[in-house]
Amino acid sequence: MPREGQGELLSRAVWDVLAQQGLERLTIRAVAAAAGCTTGLVMHRFPNRRALLRHARQLLHETTRARVEALEAAAGSPRAALRAVLHQGLALDPQTTAESTVWLGFLAAAVADEDLIAMHRAGNRAWRARVGRLVEAAAPRQDPAAVTVALITMVEGAAAFAAADPEAYPPAVQTAMLDLTLDAFGLTDPVG
Amino acid sequence: MPREGQGELLSRAVWDVLAQQGLERLTIRAVAAAAGCTTGLVMHRFPNRRALLRHARQLLHETTRARVEALEAAAGSPRAALRAVLHQGLALDPQTTAESTVWLGFLAAAVADEDLIAMHRAGNRAWRARVGRLVEAAAPRQDPAAVTVALITMVEGAAAFAAADPEAYPPAVQTAMLDLTLDAFGLTDPVG
DNA sequence: CTCGTGTCGTAACAGCTGTTACGGTAACAG
DNA sequence: CTGTTACCGTAACAGCTGTTACGACACGAG
């Protein structure tokens, strides 16, 4: 029996319930059912429901951060890195669409949870700082700080819109919007 | 006893609970307490909880739409109208900040509610079409459709970020971001 | 083998949930 | 005044919630 990966298993079950059934049905019994176990294992692994949500939230943050760092390391130029990092924040496939829904659920749950809102703020400020560094390295035409805020709010809003209405915001629309904005900010290399 | 305004009174109570206590504590008893009545009045006015949420959701949509239409009618030019309409979508004061939180709560609740997600899509598409008309009238440098998507996703994302972390996204940051983006899209009049 | 320990399923608990049924009461018609 | 009707507070119901207590089982130590 895996003792190590069960925290992660339960956190992924939290994601599944959150993405498919929403925040209101995010109960311990639903999580246990999604994980294929009983509530006994859940309560044995976590002291209470809030701790389970915190772990799932932090694991989501670390997962996306690892993916972003890999993309950033694999990019050939600062501008390519910026585009790749922003690109993965959109809702372009079932994976990232579900992630956006889960992220939104956690944010809505954070309204009444002091720990969740603190985790959101820490993660969001780190994300903003990371994109800010990439923007500065990419040398935009305008103020890098304002450009950074414009880009991250746009990406997150687009992911939320696309998750809630995939037909109205298909991948082509999202990528066209992102590339157009990057170009308007002078963050794309001239074609040639 | 007001028979007419009680639906609106209860819907505003729904907003209050949603903004201050979050989606998880949005119970009929909490709504009744916020409205200063008992559950009997709530269940007499609405057949069930979902109908109450639907009414509150639709009232929020109509409220913002009326405000947007007034701003649009009062603007002197298409570009001024566009900026005013986008400006009111940001979270710049307690009023609009709470609205953003409530909007986000409804969107999170819509994951498991077929009616709410349908209402969101209808409202969002109407909003997108409205901004699209303003963008076209304002004659941007780039593709109006893509510019429209960029602007509405950015505004909604900024409102969500600001509602969740007001210190990191003060009004000056949001407005600077919006004006910078409008300028980058060629949607601001030259200063003179 | 026995024993202890960690793991986890089962069952129960109190509390809260949406919803329903019922009773009182105010307003209004005659 | 009486009777009717709509309104709404009170109380209850079954069901679900998070959490706890307890027992079964596996497994390694001695």
C-alpha cells in the first residue's frame, strides 16, 4: 500500500470533485468516493477537511509551477519563454480547462477561508513576479509592471471564460488574443 | 408590507452572504438572517433554493447592464464610452469589489447548476457583443474581435485578482493597466 | 508463535441542510 | 361585525455534513 502517494491521490480526488461536481458537492464522502476509498482513510491522512483542501491547493500550485519552470527552461529566448509561460495558463485542452475550473473553485472557497486566501495571494504574487521578470527580459515597449498585470489578468480571465463557455472561447480565439496582445506590447520578434 | 420589492430584498441578501461568507455558507437560513426575516418568507417567495439563486443571479446581471447602458449613453465619444464601460468592470471600490466576489461565487456555483451556467453564458456573450460594438466604433489598430476578447478577459481577471488581493491590485494599478492596454490597441485619442 | 503498532473500514454521533406542514394574523369584502 | 384569503413565522421532518470512536486486519519485532 502506498503510504507516500496517498496525500497526492486524495488531493487529485479533490480536484476531480471540484472540477466535475463543483464546490458545493465537495464533501469528504465525495472525495473518498472519487479516490476509491472510504472516509476513514481521508480522516486518517488529514486532521480535518480544511487541511485536505489546503494540501490540494498547494499541490495544484506546485504542479503548475513545475510545468512553468520546465517551459521557461526549455525556451530559446526571453520572448519565447514569456509566450510559452502565458500560453500554458490558458484553457486550451481538457487538462488546463479542468485546472482553471478547479482554480476558480479554490478562489471562491477562499472567501471564507483565511488559509486559502493567504495561499492564493502568495501564489499569485509569485506568479506575477515570475511573469514580471520575463516581461522585463523581453523588453516591451511600455511600462513592464503594467504590461505584466495586463498579461496575467488577461490570461486568467480568458481561462475562466473558456472553462465556463468552451464553445465561445475555443483555443484559436484564446491564442489569437494572446499573440495579438503580445504584439501590441512589442513583445514579439519581427517575422523573417 | 412591500410585496414587490421583497424578491429584490432577498436577492440582495444573497449577494451579501455570497460576498461576506462565501459560497459554502450560502444557506437559506443565512440569507433569511441577512434579509432580517425567517426562512418562511424565503420559501414563500421562491419555490426552492435554486430559484432564489437564479433570481439573484439575474438581478445582478440586470443591475450591471443598466449601469453600463447609462455610462454608454453619457459618454461623449465611442472611445470614451469604451473606456467608461470597461472601467466599471474593474474592482475599484467596495461596491465593485463585492460585485466581483459575488460574480465569481456564482460562476463557481454554476459548475454544478445547469441554469446558472446557461445564464452566465448568455450574459457573457451579450457583454462580449456589447464591448465588441464599442471596440468597432472606436476603430482599433488591430482585429476588433480579438481586441474585444483581450479587453473583456483582462477586465474580468483584474477584477477577480483585485477582489482577492486588494493590496496587490489597488485602483491605480488596475486603471494604469487598462489605459496602457487601450493605448497599445490604438484606442485612445492623442493628447492635445 | 505472541505482541504491539500502524493502517483503514464501519458505524455512529451531533449539527446543519433544504423543504414541508401547520397555525396565527392582518387586511379586506360583505 | 363575520368570513375569507394571502402572508409569513414556527416547528418539524428526513437527509446529508464533518468528525469521532471503535474494531478488524496486516505486519514486523522479539
